[in-house]
Amino acid sequence: MTDLPEENSKIVSILDYQPEMGFAPISQVEAYWEALRAGRLLPKRSEVDPRGLETSLENAFILERIAPGIARLRIAGSHLGALMGMEVRGMPLTALLTPDTRSVLSEKIEEVCQMPAVCTLRLAAEDSAGRPALEARMLLLPLKSDLGDISRVLGCWVTQGEIGLAPRRFEVITHQMQPLLTGTPLKPLLPPLAPAPRPKMQPRGTPPQTGRSRGHLRLVTSND
């Protein structure tokens, strides 16, 4: 994470913060984000400076939300690359999860950006040949883009145990959401379906149609 812009950045020291035992980078990144907020709802992406994250750089990452529930890694520390055994920038964060739990992470990413909220997830990877069991935690913290929308996420991923053979993929065990605005409902991922048109009345004397009518489903999609 050496290519984060340093212009107009705010450097906050977190050396005096007492981290949670075993997952120090998670606590440090959260403390840094809280210091950047400085009483505001959210900090800006442009305010994130790698020098303020100190020893948490290898575990930190920044996401860009490009569509409902889809966020790609714009910047990623070396730890995520070690888990996948390749460069992960440009990849969706869900690539690090097993297919059956990717929808859970997609939902949590959407809640983080739309509520907004802070999300903490506990993950695990099963053991197999050359791949010992792993326990991990992930933190997702919303950020504002330069345009003012909440489409960036500062994250941290910490794994305990030997990685073994890459790639490693994890399952979501538990997750916890902390809304930043109490009483704010979650926005829908997609707009509601348009109401079905009312059937037209046939003029008197028109013979009824025969045969089965085929229904049509109108889909409304979002290109957010």
C-alpha cells in the first residue's frame, strides 16, 4: 500500500492504542479510522495516509464499490496477496471466500456503504492437504469518495496460523454490524419492481381470445 496519495492527507499516530490480543492490526486500523473521523460521520478516502497506519499496512486494503454488493480491491496489503498466491488488486473481495458464503459478504459490503455501518466478520478456512486450518477476522469501514458518495471502504484482514499452500478461501462464521446513524433504514439493493399495467377493457362485441396467454416478467435493474 505504498501508492496511496499523500496530498492533503491527515497523519494520525496509533502507536499508543492498545490493540486486541492476537488481532492487533484490526484494532489499529479501526483506531486510525476513528481518529480521521474527528467527530464527523465519515472520513474521506483522500485523507487515508499509509504513514498513519504504521505496522498495519500489510493487512490493510481499500475497496471501491462498483455495483450493489460488488466491491473490488483498489489497494491491498501483502497479506491478502499471500493468501491468494497472486496479485489481488482489481479482484472482488469475495474471491477470498468460498462460493457458498460470498453472498453474505456482498450483503455486508452493501450495508456498510448504504447505512452506513461498521462491519466485523469472523472467518475460517478448513484444513486440507498442505493447507492447515486458519482463523481470520475482517473489518470494513466506510469512506467517502471525492464526490461525496459512500463508495470506498477501508478494510483490514488478519489471519492467525500458517497459510500453507495458496490460494486459501474462507467461510464467514459470524458477523456484526454497527450502524453509524441509529434509526436509519437500509436502502434496498435494487429499486422496487414497477407495478403491473392494468388490463385493457375489450370493446363490446369483441370475441374472447382463445388459447393460453403467456405472462411477461418485467425486470428492473440498477447500474449503480
